[in-house]
Amino acid sequence: MIVANNFFATHNAEIDELVQKFRGYWSDIDRYKVIAWIQQFDRDHWELALKLLHKVDYYSPSRVIREFREIHAQLLVTLGRNLNNTYFCSLTPPGKSGDLMLPLYRQASELRHNRYNAMFIHVSDLPQFHDQSGIRFVFVDDFIGTGNTVIKYWENLQGFLTNAQEVCLLVLAAYEEGIEKIEQFSSLNIITNRRLSVNEKIFSESCTLFTREEKEILKHYCEISGNSWPEGYGECQSTIVFFHRAPNNTISI
């Protein structure tokens, strides 16, 4: 107990910094939760656990809005700064990640006024546009890992989008392999300001966040966590955590 107290006393400022970092997470994170999480590791690995928390790529609500503001600027360039006949929609069903992202995107894009209400629709509204031409749809979501989920939703919606002039998908972050797969199997135009390469896969040789020894230790903890995908779904090995969820592509610990 004395050793533990000494460790956390020594790293008191760091722990407070982490509490501030994860502000806005759906489940409040205080210093006691940070300490309890670190204590799940063997004592010899507490320093590494602390380092991992610092390396988590966390998207707070304010960061999400800031990133969407930049993505909206890209969208305007893509659409020639003309939003006529453009409709914004969550890619996912109600209650899923995209449904949570749409209001934040609307805030970031400054399309909050009531006069823009008709531009924001639900997936269930898509059939009414089936016979209309010249329509542009902009779907919003948070993350692309393998691309499999997006392709599944695309296949379900394709019958309603046959006459669309343009179909875009805005995401906060996306792995390049997922983007390539989506572009191969759909006509979605992916717009993101964060393209993730193999360098962002925590256990890859080219990732410089941790040493080879540290990676082996962290991989061991992922493997004993009991999660079906220790390295994240599709072995994406992501360290991204959003304020509302950690994608299943993120490592299990």
C-alpha cells in the first residue's frame, strides 16, 4: 500500500491532467477511476499504463465540434460552396454514433437556424427522395475502421440513392484501408481531416508511440482482457476514444 501511495503521489499532477483530458466522457472519469484503472496492471507496468492513458487519442465534445468545422470547410469546397438541394443525414440508425454526431456537426457548420431544419433528415426520410434528381446527400459519422460497417449501411440504402447527384460521407477519422474499401464498393465520397495509416496502429513496427518491449506488454494485456478483438475489430489497433464511445476498432484495454 505504501508503494502504491508513493507512486500515485509522485504522479499526482499527471493524474489530474488525465482527469482534465477525459472531461466530457459519457461516464465521469475522476482521479479514483484513473487510479483504479492503472491498478489493474502489474505494479511493474504502472508507468506504462500511465503512458498509455497519455497516448489515448481522445475526442472531447469540443474537439469533435472543432474537427467538424474543418471538415465542413472541406465539404463546401467539394460542393462548390453551394448547399442547394443538399440534405444531411446520419449514416447509422437512431441511437448509434452517427445519430449523436449529426447535432454536433450542425452546430459546427453553423446551420443551426430554423431555416436549415429541412436540410437535416433521418434515414427513414430517404424514400421520399427516390424519384428526385440533382439531390446531394451528406452522411455524417464519427469513425471508419475496416470500412465493413459503412459498406453494410451503403448496401441497405443504395436503392434510395440511385438518382443522387453526389453522396458524401463526413467522418472525424478514418483508416486508409477502410477508405479504400469503401471507395471500391460504393460511390461514397469520403471527407475527413484525419486519414490514419499503419503508423497509427499501436502494435505495428512503424508506430513510434511505444518501444517494442512496451508493445509486447500491452498486447499481452489486450489478449487477457477477454475481449473478442484484443487488437480491435479488424486488427485496426486504434487508440481513438470518443466522448460517447470507444470504437470496436480500438484496442481492448
